[in-house]
Amino acid sequence: MKKVAGYIRVSTRGQAEHGHGLANQAETIETYCSTHDLQLTGIYEDRGVSGANDIEDREALPELLADLDEGLFVGVVIVRLDRLARDLMLQETILADVQKRGGDVLSIAEPDLCSDDPTRTMIRQIMGAVAEYEKKLIVGRLAGGRRRKRRNQGYSGGYIPMGYQVEGDGREARPVVCTEEAATVERIFSEYAAGSSMRQVADGLTGDEVPTRRGGTWAQGTISTILGNEAYKGVEYPAIVEDDLWERCEIRRGERFKKSA
């Protein structure tokens, strides 16, 4: 009886993409082995790992290859090709790596995956390219969704600029103005528009013991970042700074950059 190992993987979006959770993949592999006279020695599991991750950026796959080197099994069973990789070059690298160690890859969804037949090889590579293309589409759609949510002033996760806080949970989460921090932001814009340098604005805030987000002292770079953040004029977030004040600061910043050029 031929000894084989199973390999299963899901990314953080794996189940949403194909409905193949780790438990489902494992069960499918076990059933396949029992009906094809294969001795399943174990299943190697990469949880929450992107199909674009290189071999060294995974935990289970390097272990599987090392055990294949030790002769613990001679075949690797996967549910489908995109569970191995969702990048064409990476897919072919992994397949070649397994074969170099004297093993072969058996895909339940794609029979004769590693056949020497040129047509089968071409089909496999086309499938790898399609998987890579689908991955990029998914990433693009998710990024677009986050951008749309920000445009609608919904919270899409990640950093929240000073002056705002998140209100609500899940899909109802929204960035709202944090009154205390917003007053600091308005002060920064007002003092800079009135002629203070960024260093003077920073020193004044530190001298008045106005708290920063991280509890340290104010720096010129922090002031520059705040002055250049379009969120404060109402881009993707509720506006804190009026258009006229923003424009005056923008003009000053532009003149400053011209002088330093």
C-alpha cells in the first residue's frame, strides 16, 4: 500500500473563497485515500496562510518536505491545486520540489496532475495562472470594498487618525469625531495658518502638556503628517477643519516645500 501524506491550507479568506475549510479538506483526503488503497500517514495543516506565501513562509509545508526527504511517505494528497499555491511560479516550484525528493502530488480535483504529458502540463499551468488571477481579483474586490466603505464614512479597519474614534461594531462601525482630539487638530491647523512653524506648533503643544496618541512629546514630523491628512477636510471621514482653514495651511505647506526644493 502506497504511503502518502495530506496537505491542507486555508488563508484568512479560504473558506469564503471555496467553502473548503480545514476539516472539510481533511475529511475529503481521508475518504479519497481509503477508496484508492492509499495509506495516509498524516495531514500537514497550514492555517491562515496565503496561497501566495513562499515555502519558507509557511509552517507545515517545510515540515512535509523534510519528512518526504526522510522517506516517511512517497506521495502528497491535496484537495485541489489552489490549496497548494495560488501563484503559478510558486505552484510549479513546489511541484518540482516534491518530485525532486522522489514524491508526487495527487490532486483529488485534478487527476494526473504531475503527468509527463505536455498537454496535462499545459492544463496544470493554465489552472495555476487562473488561480493566481482569481486571487488578484479577490484582493482587488476587497480593497475596493474597503475604499467604498471609507468613502461612505464607514470603518474598514486599520489606523484611525487623531481626532476620530470608532463607534459601533462590525458592519455598523463608523468613524466619528473625538471632541477632545479634534480640538487639538483644529489648534494645529489654526496656529500653522496664523504663521507658526511646525516646530513652534509642536513645542507649544508639548509645553501645554497636550497629550499625543502615544503619550510622548510632539514632533515636527507629527505636525506635518496631520497638516497633510485630507481626512480632516472631510475626505472619507467627517470634516474637522473648514475648507478655508485647510486651504490656507495648504498654501503655506506648498510655499515651504518650494523653498526646500
